[in-house]
Amino acid sequence: MVKDRLILPLLQEYLSISLAVGLLGPRQVGKTTLVKNLNLGKESVYIDLE
């Protein structure tokens, strides 16, 4: 189950303004899940810096 995230509208706004957005945070809080379930309506690339 994917929870509704308060950051989702802000992330979508930043992605509409900029070509690249970094998402940082502690381990196992859902960063990867959030990004992979994001529907941008255009082609995108996900890069994991780990």
C-alpha cells in the first residue's frame, strides 16, 4: 500500500520547473517508492546514487 505523501504536490511542482530534482532523506522512508510511482506524463529517468 502506498501512503499519500504530503511532499507529492511540492515534488510535482519542482519537477514542472526544473529538469532535475534531488530527493534526500533517511533510509527506508519511501523515497524510491515515491519516485517510481510518480506519474509525470512524460519520459523520465531515475538515478540512484547509492
